[in-house]
Amino acid sequence: MKKPEEMSFKVALRTSVPILFLIGLGYLSRKTSLLKEGDERVLNTYVYYFALPALFIADLAETRFTWNHVAFMFAGVAPIIVILGVYIMLYLTLKFSRKTFYLLVVTTIFGSTAFFGIPFLMFALPLVAEKPAALAAASISIVSVSISLVFLETYRLKDSGLRRNTVLVAKRLSRNPLVISILVGLLTSLINIDIPQPLSTVLHMLGNTTATIAIFLLGVILYGRRYIQLKEAFGLSLLRILVLPTISLFTSLLIGLQPLERTVLIIMHSVPLAVSTVILSDRYDFHREIVSTIVLLSSLGASIYLNIWLLISISL
């Protein structure tokens, strides 16, 4: 890890300029009709079914797991469990509406760890952050996506019951390409199989396209949506921007993670709300406008607050 004074301005430029530029290009591609409505599905399909799975398989397969990796993965998941427990206690105590409870849970824990976190860390800490970022995204995503889908299914089906919704989510996750690729990468590593060089090269080539296309896709998706309830959306954004990374910071210090690992987890828990929540909010008729606004605010402000968290982490 570099010293804080060596990382401030140069790292901010290295992360902010590419991210804002790529988001802007994606937005302009829709504004100028280079891409039509629905074209974002092609980019999303490529990242979701090819680039990210290749990245997960390649990086996880090349990781030789130790107890330090287990501690790192536990530290990544712990903040989600903590904040979920806090929300459940507040819900039972304050008796606010179930719709509000679901909104709090989904917009807090469902971060863009793969689509935004990995690219940011690859820009910020080239050569050293890709593998821990992939491992963090893998462990965090499985938990956060599973919990979010259970809540969304419960929200849509209402009285169908938690048990039935959990079964439905389990079936969907068993067919999810990201989950499958994570499991393949972990299994390959655990049984100590070396991926043949030609295949490894292809996987790395596909995985290396993740950062560019995922951030560009964000700009494409943000175009043409309604952005309302700015005050409420900003307040909800702060839960991801401030509360969750603070929990991650204390968890990492308590477990005694190394500086690089601590930095990766703090960034992963402060990334914007996942772009896929926009798609899911349409599918589940779940607070569509406010979800889109949270994604917009948290994404546009990410170049500022992610760099602040980066500097805080490396200065400890």
C-alpha cells in the first residue's frame, strides 16, 4: 500500500476521471440515439453472463485459500448481518410500515460491488486490488443479493410466506451466472486445479473488459428515467455512503485485517446502490422512482465519497 500523501490527488484523478467520463459517454450514447431504448440489455447481458463470470472464475481459481481469506470473507459479510439486525430491531420497536422496512433493507445492502466496486478498485489500486476485490464482491454479493431477492419476492407476493419465497430465491440463485461462476472458481481453487493456459487467457481477457463496460452501462441505464423525491433519496443514500462503510471499518479493525484488505472491504460497502435494483424495481413494482434517484445520486457522488473513504482507510 502507498502512503496517504502519495495517493490523494493522483488516485482521485485515476478513479474519478475514467468513471465520470465513461458514465457520461454511456448517457450521451442514449441522448444522441447512438444506442436505442433496450440496447442496454445487450451490454448488461455481456457483463452479466460473460465478463463478470470470467473475472470471478479466473481470480477465485487462482486464489489459494487460507484462514486469512476466510476472515476476510467473514469481515465482508458481517456489516450486512449487523445492519439487517439493526433494521429488524427498529422495525419491531418503532412499528413503521413494512414497505419502508423493505426499502431500507434493499437500498442499504444491495450495493454495486461487482459493477462499480471492482472497476473503482482496479482504477484506484491497479495490479494489487483485482483479486481481493473479486473475492470481496463474490462473498458480499451472494449474501446481499439473496437477502434482497427474498425481500423483493415477499414484497410482491405479500402473503405467500417467507419459507416459500426463500425456496423461490434459492431456485433462481442456482441458475444465476454470477453465483455459478463464483462456485466454479471456489471449487477450482479448493481442489487445486490449474486452469489450462489458453482458457485462462480467454477468461482474463473477458474479465478485463468488466470495468469499462460496466461503468459505461451505468450511464446508458440512467438516461430517460424520472428522478424524484431527491431529499428522501439522499437520506437513504447516506446509509450506504456513511453507515455501512463505518460498520465495515470497525469490523475490519476488530478482526485485524491488512490495510489492502481493509480498504477493499470499506470501498465495497460504500459503493453506489446496484444498477440492477433499477431493473428489479421495475420487475417487482418496487419504489421505482426513488430507487432510480438513489442510484443516480450515489453513482454521481461516488467519485467524491469513495475517494474520501479510500484516503481514510489507507491513513489508519
